[in-house]
Amino acid sequence: MSVTAAALEHRFAPDYRVLTACSAAAARAELGRLSRAGRQLALVATDLHLPDGDGVVLLQQAADLHRGAARLLLFDVDEHHTRIPFGELPALQRASALGQIDAWMVKGWVNPEEWLYPRVQEALSAWSRAHRPSHVVYRIVGDEWDPRCHDVRDGLTVNGVPFLFHPQDSDAGRRLVRDHGLDVGRLPAVIRHDGSVLYRPSMVELAVSHGIRIRPSAEDYDLVVLGAGPAGLAAAVYGASEGLRTLVLEERAIGGQAGTSSMIRNYLGFPGGIGGGELAHRAWQQATLLGAEFVFTHQVTALSGDGDGDRHVLGFHDGGSVAARAVVLAAGVRYRRLGIPDLDRLTGAGVFYGAAGVTALAVAGEEVYVVGGANSAGQAALHLARYAARVTLLVRGGSLAAGMSHYLVRQVEVTPNVEVRLHTQVVGGRGGSRLEGLTLQDRRTRRTEEVPAAAVFVMVGAEPRTDWLAPAVRLDEHGFVLTGRDVPACDWPLVRDPYPFETSRPGVFAAGDVRYGSVKRVAGAVGEGSVTVGSVHRYLTDLAADAERARKSASA
């Protein structure tokens, strides 16, 4: 069965250019043409005729154009044999691992409807996240480097809400100010699709504007999950799928820290990689379809009992509350601040804690820095390298390998505009309304150096979001939640031992980064969130048995 260009074009045009049964030279020419034209299109090259050596040349051009508009997705769709010479396969594998092509697969496509089309669609969906939205819910006018403007744009981005941003001094910005009569003294302004305007909106105001639920629909649930990162989303999926009335409370955005990762390439089942935001939103949709309820912008500030001993009450910052038979703490962690006053005052104005998000385009052609040596820092550096003139990764230790996955280390090492400086830390900074430079220190010699910097992205250390939990549950000295066998015997009130992932408070569980001893990986968090629901069921079975014994005792 041959898969024609017309069939693929019909499914994936007009956003993508499809070539089938072509030579490597034709594919290279099309890549070059698309990039020169500035078209944000993916080239889906299938059924290629690649004499030995042509594939390597094609991949080299794809790598050269990686920061441009055209991107390469490579498939072989011949039914009976591969037209990609076996000698080319190692080069293809290396290129895919290093992010030089977005997807590749060699297979006889007996049923393209079942195998090829979904695979192409997945790759295209992952690639197209970097595009401007095909439809716009909001238009934002403001100062590129205003922290309030950054917070609004970042909040919409991490929640997957389509918008366009126009600097107030751009032609489009000035036109919007004029046409909508915007008050320039109250920017940023968010213009809704219906023409109404929100000035300096909070996340709660944006959520209400967008129709997002900010209040639970009930007062009592079987399971309440705190946090919609990978662990919380997994707990929601498994809790709802097994019949528990499940509520997820998320203060800011779907996905947590993982949701801001530009590309996760070591997550099981996605050989071409998947963006953290895409993974999180898929899980959110899955949990919602299974019946889980999500409520956003609520900050939980207290955990207590209901007096009867079979409910846990979660108090909100606004005085409201919700009760649950079981609770899963999955609020994750936040990046530790540098604690440098000159940089703290520039937070959101060139100093950012977390991934690049909406700022990547703003640093095009600039010198930027990423502080950290773990996977999140490596992913951010590679994402920024598509736009910035140079990205410098600052690592306190003596090796990237100590905290970063091997596949990311390889990608960082071969990306020409990413530089790694080991044994280096940030000790100061400068700038007026936005960051202009950093002071770096060599930790071995203590020598300092002043460098220009348009932005710095800080991803060092992790602080759990548990300030409000003590003394309701036992924490370690760093604020991480103790669970299972790590709970001290003196803090455990029952005869039985704590179930896996159960805290010092029976019926309250913890999963993911917030938990003491977690592995700080997306797959680990997903695994913990799903397995925790098994312990929740065991606990609820105990509750039911206790209630039955109490009923029989009362009737005796």
C-alpha cells in the first residue's frame, strides 16, 4: 500500500508541507525554501529515496535550520522494505536524539489510518506548540519587560490560553491603544475577544474572564488532590477512573514545573519527545473525561479534621473550605531564590525563576544565562538557543553529568550557541528597569567577572510548598513531606503501619516532588501519583470497615 502525498496533504495541510517519494536533494531544497520564506511550516518527508550518504547531508541541513521556521519530520512508508539505507540509520538515531529532526520512523505501513497518520499527527502537534495561535482569545498590550505584563503572559501560556502580545511602542500596540481607548497608565491591558478590557488583571480575574472554574461544585469529596503537576494529574486519572469523586485544586497552572519543559525526550512512549505542557494537558483532558473536577487559583492554607475523624478539611486563603475522605498532597516545589537584592528587584524584568516560557522570543539575538545543572536547566538552555545569540549555562559543580540526564548532556554539548561554565555562580547583577548584566564568580578561585546579560533563568534547588502544612503532617528539616516508613513511630497514631505514600496523618498522602525521597523525574512523579491511589483505596476500605463495626456495636 502506498501512502500518497495527496492523502497526507488532505489531512495535514495547510499548516504543513508534505513530500513523498522524493530524493534527499528535493527535501533539502524544500527545507531551504521554507526557511528563506520565513514560513513556520513542518516538512513531512516520507518514502524518501536516500542513497548512502544523502541522509547524513539532509540531516545536517535540518540541524542548520533547526532554529529557523522549517522543521523536518521524517518517515519511511514503503510497505515491503525500507528505502532508508541501513548505513543511514545510526545518523538518523543520533539526529533524533539530539533534536535535529522532530520525528523519524522506519516501518512498513500496512494500515496508515491506524499507524502512520496518528504518528505524524503527534509529531506535528508537538512541533506546532511553538507557533503563533491559529485563533486568539486575548490581545495584550504592555511593556515587554514589565513584571506585571510578564506574569499575565506567563499565566496564560502555562495554561494553554491563546493570545497575542503587542509591545505598547509597536505599531500594533499603538493602534490597539488608539482603537480601544486604552489607559496607558494602567498597562498591561488584556483585550478580550468581545472587545472588553482588563487592566493589570490577577490570575483570578483572568480565570473568571476565561470561564475557568474557581469554586468547587460541592462541599465533600472522596479524594482531593492538591496540585496538578504530573503526580497530581496521575492521582486524578486513577482516582476518577476507579469511581472516587475526585477534586483537583491547583493554585496556578496545569503541569507544575514539568509543564514548562519545552521538550521531554526520555518519557516512556514518546520516542520523538513531548513537551511538558502537551503531556500535562493530555493528562488533564483524560482526568476530566473520567470525571475529575478541577478548580484553579485556590491557595490552600490549612489542613484540619472535621471533628468526627473521617474527614479532612482543607481551608482556603479566602476563608472557604472543602472536605474529603482522603487527600493527596502533590503541590510540587518551587525554585530556590538566589537571595541577591539587586536581582530580586528585577524579577520578571530579566530575572526569571523557571523555564523560558513567553520570554524566549524577547531575547532573540541577545546574551542570556541559565543557572542550574539539572534537566530543567538543560531543557531551558536548548529551548532558548533557538532564539538567543548565545546561552551560557552556569553550573556550580564540576560536571553536567552529576545532575543532568545523559541525552540532555549530549544535546547541550553539540549545540553551537550553548556554552557551559562549570564551578560558576551568580553573586550580583545590575540594571535599571530591566536586567543589564550579571556578576559571576569562579567558586575555585573566587575571582569575579562582569558580563552583559539580557536575561537570566534560575533553576537551582527546590523548595517544597509546605509552609502551611506543619504541624498537621510531619516534615523533614527542609520541608519535604515524610511518608510511609520514613514517618517516625512517635508521630504515627494507629496500630497499623502507614501505607505507602501515607503521611503522619492517616488518610493524607503525598506524591511527587513534595515528598521526601522522591526521584524528581516526571515518570517517577506519574508513577507515585498513580500508585498512591492504591493506598487511598486501602485507607478508604479501612474507614468503611470501621464504620461497619461501629454500626454493629451501636445496634448490639
